[in-house]
Amino acid sequence: MAKQSFWRRFARVQNGFGSGAARNVREILVAIGGIGIAGLLVSGCAGRAPQMAPTTATPQVTRASDDLGDATSCGTRSTDPLLLMTFNIRVGFGDERRGVRPQYLALRSKDLGPIVTSIRSVDPDVVALQEVLTSRQGQRIADALGMHYTFASHLGNGPLWGVAILSKCPITGSEAVQVSNEAGNKRRALVASVAFDDGTVDFASLHTDPDVDIDTQLAALSQAAWQRDVILMGDFNVPPTDDGLDRFRQGFTDTAQAAPTTSALAVRERGTISGREAAKRRIDYIFVPKDRFAVLDAGLSLDAYAHASDHRAYYTLVQVAGGDPG
């Protein structure tokens, strides 16, 4: 009955606002799917969630708490070994009904606990998240981990449906890069500057849309990446053999391919999608600028945390070439 009432109200919205506004409402519903009005009110629009600024401006960034110490110092240098992670969290729906997109799981409960535990088990310095339901949801994960945080919505201004970056060190600024502007399939990458004790490093969180030409989206990200020294992290939605990745290999190193360890070999053989039926599907990557970083290790979150999402958290350990390994 509640669902029927909602759709009656939605029909009145369409009739009341006209076709332009109706398209905007439909676009939001398509993008965020079955989160429900209550989900928006409870997890999306309350609290200290940072709001997304226009593309040409800088999104707000927040500290996870007042207990992180001096905002100008984090005890880590950019030349130290850096443990990085990318994780498509499937908005907290876990790994059941793999292959079904979040918007079709409207009645499924969300649980951030396994996501937090999976990230904490690796203890990364910087994390890129994809399929973040709301900015508040990402903030809750950052708070639980005691990390700094920034978020960008695929839809533009607002707190819904996007990508995020978490960091142990302060985030001094961030911006959104439009990679797809298709109606109902808008996608933006988030680029954040992380302040280590000896300088800043830029990180990007990307999630391409498989319903839109992925090569075009990768080209847009590549054009932005070539304008800066940035570490690329995210769900690229293409396998390692895809020609669209060639443009990155010219200037970036695929960390899973470069790491000389058995755990990295397991990533290449096993893939980053959870489930035996999805073996060898590696679509999550961390690319580091070639010749600047040495890749020391790479791997996946432990099997104990495989049910946190339909993706496995992928991590890599890198260091500035010539840096002191400590």
C-alpha cells in the first residue's frame, strides 16, 4: 500500500511540474534506484554530510572527528610506503543476488558493518569508494574508521549516489570531473588532494557506467589525469584486456600487474568480483604514475570479508621511487 501511494504521489509530481521536472525526478530515481523516500530522509539528508559543489568549484571536505590530531600533520610522508584501497561497496547491500544492481534491491536492508570491518582489516592510508548511496553513508564509514572524507555525487549538487575518498591524512581540497553526461547515466570522478607531512598527492575515485560507452568515459578521465600527477582508483567496469585501458598504460602502472608477489598474482587470476561464478573478472584497479611509484604489493581483502559487497576490496602498497623503505 505504501509503495502504491508513493507512485501515485510521483505521478502527481510529474503532472504538476511538467516534462522537464519529471525527467529530472526520473533521472534521480534511475540513478539511485530503490533507496526509498525513508532511506533518503534517514541516511541521505541529515547530519554533517558534505555537499557537492559545482564542477568548477571544490566540494566540501570534512574531518571524521575532532580526535584526529593536528589537521596539518598526520605522521606520514608522501615518500613513505602508502597502502591504498579501492572498494565498490554496493551501497551496503552485501553480496547476495550478485549481478543485480542496487536499484533493483529496494527492500533489502543495508549493513555498513562488514564494509567497515573489511577496510579496517587492511588499514589503508587512502580509500576510494564507489556506489556510495548518500554522502551521509560515506561519512558514517569515515567516522567509524576515524578518517578524513570527501564525496561527489554523480547527479551534480546534492548528497545522493556517488563516489568518495577517505584518508588518514587531511584532505585539503577536491573537485569533480564529469565523465558521462547521458540522461539518467551521469557519472563524475572525484579527485582529492591529500596532505602528507611533506607535500600533497592527488587521488581519483572513478566508477564508470556500463550502460554508456565506457571508452568515452575513460577518455574523459584520461584527459583530466594527464593534466596532473594523480593516482587513479576505482571500478572501471572493463577487464584488463580492454583497449580503453591502453591510454592509461602509457603513463600509469597497473599495480596488480606490476606487484611481484603471490597475493598480486592471486588478484590477476581471481579477479575483483566476489563469487566463484565471477572468477577472473578483474574490473577494479589502482593505477599509479609510471616511473614515480614503485609497486611493492597488491591483494584482495580476506575471504572472511567477501560478503561485504559483490566486489572485493582491492589494495596495493606503493612507494615513491627511491624512497626510504623504512
